[in-house]
Amino acid sequence: MAFIKKHKLIIIFSTVFLILLISAFFGLFNLLYPNYSKDKYGDRLKGNEEYKLEKDMMNKIIASLKESDNVLDIKYDMSGKIINFIITINPNLELDIAKSLGNKLIELLDDKYETFYDIQLFLNTNEESELYPAIGYKHKDALSFSWSNVVIGGSNE
């Protein structure tokens, strides 16, 4: 007890300093990581469980697109409300015919999924090409794909 009475002022300042240090740590943490406990996408994914695409349906779409002799490989990835299709095609295929794969993809998807998900279509070849890679994007409210060709000098009309 004599120790506490003798060092009373130091103990009070040390306690206040420790409390300030802890609160500064939490304040700095909240400043640097403001959404630490929230979802990565926020509330933008509401309804995602309702419109979940089953693997069977995706396999049917891929099998239907692979029926074309010009399609060599198809991979897909779903991230949030975006479905990315990476399609490896025959390098001699004309760009307009390759773009028609996007229209076929829209036909294969049910309307309820088409109006919920954004779709990106990456057309690529295993060889160097002036026309490829080409990227198509379809917003959930759009009727068709918007196309861009990332290679300078390639025809995209």
C-alpha cells in the first residue's frame, strides 16, 4: 500500500497512457480497415442465392458451345454478379463468326440469369493473331454484347 501511495501519480499517468494507447490502436485500425467486418461486395450481391447457376447448367452451356469445331476450349469463372467465359478458338476463325458465340451463349442462358448476371466473353487463340484476343461484355440490362479488340490494328467492325 505504501508503494501505491508513493507512486500514485505515476500509476495514474501510466493507466491513462495505456488507455489512450489502446484506443489509439483501435482508432488507427478502423481508419486503415474501415470495412473489416463487411462483405467484399457490400450489399450488391443481394439475390445471389436466388439466381445461383448450377454446375449442370454451366456444363450444358459449355457442351453446347463446344459442339462447334472452331471452339477448342472453354473455361468459366463466376465472381460476384459477373460470369467470365474464356473461349479458346481456332485461329483461322473470322471475328464475326467468333462473336456469334456470344449470341449463342445468350440464347443458352435462361432469361432470369441473363437479366441478373453481367457476362464477359474472352475470345483467344493458341497462336498469334491480328484479330484476337477480343473481349465482349454484356451488362445485365443490355440486349447484346459490346465488343472491343485489344490488339491495335485488328478489325472490330
